[in-house]
Amino acid sequence: MISRFAKAFIAIVVALLLLSTISFLHPNSRAYLDPFSGELLGEDGMEKSLRKGQPPPPLAGVEGGVIMSKLGNATAKAALGRATWKLIHTMTLRYPENPTQDERDALSSYFHLLSRLYPCGECAHEFQQLLQKYPPQTSSRRSASLWLCSVHNHVNERLGKEIFDCAHLDDEYDCGCGDEPIGTSALPVNEAVEMMRGGR
Ligand SMILES: Cc1cc2nc3c(=O)[nH]c(=O)nc-3n(C[C@H](O)[C@H](O)[C@H](O)COP(=O)(O)OP(=O)(O)OC[C@H]3O[C@@H](n4cnc5c(N)ncnc54)[C@H](O)[C@@H]3O)c2cc1C
């Protein structure tokens, strides 16, 4: 004769065995809640493992206001500007001639994030307004580099600086990277500049 205590003990053991079998067979039940972010994470710590078959969520943080405060030091502001222009012009001049949708999204997100995080808050504010008026052109290396050249010229104009001739982009930013300059592509660069000027 089994005592009531033994019956209860066996029932608990069976229930525990059942629960552990279910958790072993069903991967999502091995997910856990990140104690810091509150996000539900899969076994491998990747949120996407719980989203199989669904499109990725939109990239958070791309849209939004300026994050940084005013940069009072004029020398630091100018040095930061020169370094940034060098980086982003070189980037657009090395951008693919025929970018994929993912590459186009990446470039567009990059400029929008830069307009939030640029370390000179007042410059970032002006840059955000420029991006609203002239959204990043990402369909090719040529359109991206000429778009940026024209945006830089808008900044030059506002600051009372000389306007740069965008037909000279290749010479100015020859990084020695061994890649094809935009001037050797199907449409000569000066024709493309004319096209941009005419708003075509
Ligand atoms: C996004 C952004 C916003 C900024 N906003 C402000 C602002 O609001 N107020 C402020 O005081 N400063 C701002 N700056 C800094 C400013 O644009 C200059 O970088 C800084 O004043 C130093 O100027 P510079 O005369 O040395 O030449 P820069 O304008 O820094 O240019 C560096 C070099 O790039 C070349 N160049 C010039 N124009 C072009 C062009 N159109 N296309 C390609 N190459 C070109 C020239 O060879 C030039 O010497 C900003 C910088 C950036 C990146």
C-alpha cells in the first residue's frame, strides 16, 4: 500500500519530468528575459531567433533630434568639420556604383545618424535641416558623391566660404585606394554635375 505522501511525491516527480521534456522540445521556451533591457531573448541571446520568418524591425534611433550640445570652441569645430568632410566624401567616392537596397539603406541611415550624433550640436541642427530639404541620394556612387558635394556647398555658402567645383571631386579625394574614379564611369562627371545643377 503506497502512502499519500509517496503518491504526492511521485506526482511531483512526473510533473517535473513532463515540464523539462516540454522545455527541451520547444526552443522558444528556453528564451529568457534580459534583466537590463527587458527584451525577450532566444537561447543564443539573439532577439531575431524569436522572429523567424518575420521581416527585421526598423532600425531604432535613426530618426530623431540632435543629441549633442553646442560646440563653443571654433578651432575644434573647424578641425572636426575638416576631418568629417574628408571621411564622408571619401566614403561616398568608394560607395558601390550599383548598390543593393541594403547598401542604400545603410548609407541613408548613416547620414541620418550622423545628423543626430555629430559632436557639434548647432552644426548637426543645420545638417538635419539640409537633410530634410535634400535627402541623401543613394542610387549610385555618382549620385551619392555629387549629392554630398552639393550639401557641403550649401554649408560653405552659409559660412561664407568658396563654392567647390564638384567636377574636381576625383582629384581632391584621390585616396590611392585603387578603385575606379567616378570620372571613368559611363557618364563624364562634368555632365553629371550639369545634370545636378539643372535638377534633372
Ligand atoms: C555636417 C557638417 C556640418 C557643419 N556645420 C557647421 C556649422 O553649422 N557651423 C560651422 O561653423 N561649421 C560647420 N561645419 C564645419 C565647416 O563645414 C568646416 O569644416 C570648417 O569651417 C572648416 O572649414 P575649411 O575652410 O577648412 O574647409 P571645409 O569646409 O572643412 O572643407 C575641407 C576641404 O574640403 C574641400 N571641399 C570644400 N567644399 C567641398 C565640397 N562642396 N565638396 C567636396 N569637397 C569640398 C576643400 O578642399 C576643403 O579644403 C560643419 C561640418 C560638417 C561636416
